Amino acid sequence: MLSEYQLQIKTKLSQKLLMNEKTNNRSALLDFLKGIAIIAVILYHAGIFDYGYLGVEIFLVIGGYLITKSIIRNYENGGFLYFDYLHKRLIRLWPLALIISAISLIFGYFVMLPMIYKNVDETVIGTSTFTNNFVQFITSGNYWDPSNNLKPLMHTWYIGLMFQFYVIYPLIFILTKAFSKRQWKRNVNTTLYAVFFLSLVYYLVPQISDANKFFLLPARLFEFTIGGIIALNTYNIKEKGYKTKSIIGGLMLLLFLLLCINSDLEIKQIRLLITILVVSIFLINEEKYGLITSQSGIFQSKFSLIIVKFGAASYSLYLWHQVILAFYRNTIHENFTVIDYVMTLSLSVIVGLISYYLIEKSITRVAKNTKGKSSLILAFSCIFSLIIISFGGKFYLRHGVVRDIPELDISYNNPTESQDYNSRITSLYAKPFPNNGRTNILVVGERFGRDWINILLESGKTKSMNISYHTDKDSILRDRI
């Protein structure tokens, strides 16, 4: 039982947070959901929570919801200005993305091996231009590859995806309103349902590659648009023709039809769809339970208040945590003990919160109060990005080689050897065994498989061996076995 004094303190904390949320036009429920999402993502990248990647799905649905409410609000308050909207999105995303890119480029120069540093160089370019999802799609194609643990910017594929959505999504409203003499909101609603349906079909078609579904916008649009549909139908629930109860019914019907298209869903797809449905149910009730009130007891505990704060700082926490985890793995060791988890997770939270309060909020405050200063921030970001891209491109063309590494037979003056050290495995050994009477050694796998072949090659014992390398469990592997 809580004492009267403790109840008074808790009530004051809740009232103070309520006032802050109203002042900042924030929803405690949305920040709570984002707090859950960012904790899940951090724990996933730390190797603690296998399903933590689903936190990104929460961000995508909430992103579509918030942007839709913002667009409608602007239209009702005098008009939506597309380039002014993009200006604000860039202010929100670009400066911090450039800061972590520069830090990764600088620190990676001193501590990383060429193949990992080459990845930093290419992802610095992708992060700075909001195209890292394309970079990851082309170069890696596998979000679950263990080698991603060593890459400090592999997670910014999400930032690229988000910005591409910001660029394309408002065009639905602009074009629909331009061609609609009346009831433009209803027409936008119909268009969003169509986009949702087509994108979900695309996601469920088994012939589309997993990399395409994970990294690229077409297969992700249905997550954004479900948030948009909910926002559009709950923005003014008194308006005739908009009923919140019809949303879930319509979505469930669409889901049933799509399951008829592909009833053999993978478990990952089922988890994703369940996550989206649960978040959608919360969002439908956001207008009622969004702010901290006496009825929403879920937000009364200190733990819940902490999660809400994490949600408010989720962008900074998201950007910094993987940078810290990756550099720790590159410089200390990859296999974490309890102490390693405590150190890296604590540092991620501390740096993320410092970044939020000292950098992110300061930039937002300056940009909001002074139009000229916000343009100056963008101009500086543009110049800074060009500098980062030029250095990243220079080191990328050198295959990440910045010094001699005699142990790996890598020379600064002949940087192509750093790539050959690993690429030789796929070019020389990804083929069937020759019939020459030697002992056949079949190596299966990706990163660890290549490491094992390198060990064999460095041992000098391979003259009496035939080495064959393969990555997939398929008919080719069965033939070689």
C-alpha cells in the first residue's frame, strides 16, 4: 500500500508530465508505444531479445499515423506546404544522422579492419543521403547476418526508408485534393485503403525476395498506411461518414482476402502482422487515452513514466545504440558477458538521452523559433554531408584500407588485396569438387565459413585438399555432400 505522501508525489509527477505533454503537443500513449519499441530494438541488437526487431514495425505504423494527422491539421489551418513540410523533416532527421556518420567514419579509421571499414564507408554515404536501405539491400540483403553486429550504421536503413516515405506519402493528399472538388478526405481514405491493399499483397507474394520485403518501401507501405487510415478516420470522429469501429472490420476483411492469396505464411510474417494489428488497436483509442489522465492508470507508475521518456527520446536512442554496440564489438570482443551488457546498454541510454536533450531538442527549438536559423542548419548539414560523403567515397574506393596490415598481407599501396582476402573464397572455392584424388573439404555457411577457409589457407595444409564452399541449404549443397 502506498502512503498518502507517496500518492501525492505520484499525482504531482503525473500532472507535471501531463502539462509537459500538452505543451509539447505530445501523446503519452504514443511515446509509451515508442518507448516499448526502442527498448525492444536495442535489446535485439544487443543479442538479448530475438523478436526485438518488431519494434521497427511499431515505429512505422506510428510514423504513418502522426504524419497523416500533421498533414490534415495543416490543410485545415490554411493549407499544406509540401516543401515547408520536407524542410521540417530534414531538420528532424539529418543533423543527428550526419553526426553519427562522422563519428563512425573517424573512429572506424583507427580501429576497424578493412572489410568492416569499407562497409562503414558505403553506409556513411547511404546514411547521409537517406538511401542506406538501398545500400543494405544491394550489399548485404540479409538483416539477420551475424556480421551486421560489427557494422555501426547498418540500422540507418530505417532512416532512409522513413524519409522516402515522407517524400512520397504527402503526394497522395496533394494529388487527390487537386482532383477532388468535394469530399477529398473520403477520396484520400479510399486511396489509402488501395495503397494498403496493394502493398500488403506485394509483401505476402512468396516470389518477392525477403531482402526486398525488408529494406524497400513498396513492401513497407502497408505499415505506414494503416497508421494513416486510422489517423484519417479518427481525426474528427464526429464528421459524418467516419466511424472508428469500421476500421478494424475493414482491415480484418482485407487480411482474410490476402491470406487466401498466400495461406502458407512464414512465422516472421505472422509476428509482423500481429504486431501491426495490436498497435492499430492502440492507435484507434489514442484520442481517448493519449494523454495522462486519472482513467489511464497504465501511466501512473514510475516505470511507465520512464518508458514514456524513452519514447520521446527514441530517435536519439535509436541512432546511437548500434554505433556503441558495434564499436564495442570491434574493439573489445563480440561475445558479451553480463558486465558487457550492462556497460554497453547503460552507455547507449546515457549517450542517447544526452543527445536528445542537448542536441535533438536544441536543434528543434532553434528551428521552430527562427526560420532563418533553420535554413542555416540545413545549409550547414548539406555542406557537412558533402564532406562526409567525399571522405567515405575516398576510403570506399580504397576498399577500406587505410594502413598496412602485414598479418593479412594487406598493403596500403595495393588496397585491392583487402577485398581479395575474402572475395577469393567465393571466386575460387564456390564450385564443385574436382576429381583428382585429394581429400574433399566442404565448408557451409557465410561469415564463419569464410573465416574457417581462411584458417585452412593460412595453415599451408591445403595442397592436399579440395575445398568447396557453399552458403545455402539447397540441391547444390546436397549434390556436393
